[in-house]
Amino acid sequence: MDEAFGTWLRRLRKEKKMSVHEVAKRANLTPGYISMLENGKRRPKVSTLAPLSQALGLAYGVMLQMAGYLDDQNMIFAHRLRAARMDKEMSPHDLAEQCHLSERTIERWESGNSPLPARATLERLARVLEVSIDHLTGAPDLQSMDLGALLSQDHISYNGIPLNEDQRAFVRDFIRRTLQLSTPSVADLPEPDDSN
């Protein structure tokens, strides 16, 4: 069983000053199930991690990682597929229809209960979701990315939550100020161009 996850979950719940019953109610789970997780008697199901992360105010990706699922390639694919689909504001049905697949197939992949699809199917998914195959499968992305350019785009999200212009401007300003404080060579970094 998973004692490390349970210990971490109990510590997190106590830090947030929440009872087992409160977490269970917010996540639509039973208090007994939460107790079994915390005592290491059950390994969490992927399907319970999203509501559990919301109940505790924690990023879904962190919950997946702490539960050990992001070490598994199928789970990396499941998480990235779901996140990319949500970034495009598509339902499983929409994605299935555009890729000529069944909705159930998409749901199985997103639960991590199915092996990775064939290369041709990965290509269709990547094309429709406008991401790379390497991104979907968790392969290291060797391409350099400019955060300024990324944050100037209209449709970006963080853990499936779309960012509005004010939030993107805040993040750009935060990064700029952090760089100015921590790196003397960028002390004169210009203000970001918000005209995009």
C-alpha cells in the first residue's frame, strides 16, 4: 500500500486545517476512503485525484505526482491528453469526434487505463489538440520556449484553468520583477509589451 502518499495527504489536510469529513464532503468521497488513503491502506484511484485536489486547493498535477502516477508513461499521457483537451475547451466527445475515435476510448486514455495509442492515432490527437506528440507522451521537450511569447497568447491555461489578460499581465510582471531581483545582468529588463 502507499504509506508515503497517505502521510503526505494527512499532513496537507492538517496544514489546511480541514477534517477528514470536510475533505470527503468537498471531494464527494466517503470519510472512510479518505482515512484508508491517509493510513496507506488504499492506493488512490486516478478518478478520485481530481476531486481530491480540488477539495484541498491543490494542482491536479501535483496530486498525480505525489500519488506516483506521473512516473508511469500511461499516466503522463493521460494527464497531458486531458490538460490539452481542456486547454482547447473540448469535451471528450468533441475530441473523439474530430479524431474519428469513440468517446469511451478517450475516457480510457484519460484515466490511464489503456496503453498508448498507435503512432497514427497520436498524430491525429496532436494535430487536433495543436500540441506535439512528444508533449502528449511526456518525451523531453528540447525546444526552447520564451515565456513572454507564451504569456502574450490569448488562450493559455494553468492546470486546466484559463488565464485572463489581467492574470497573464500579473504573471509577466512577476517574472520580470523576479529576474530583476535575482539576476543583476537583467536589472534593466524592459516592461513587457502589453499591446499583443
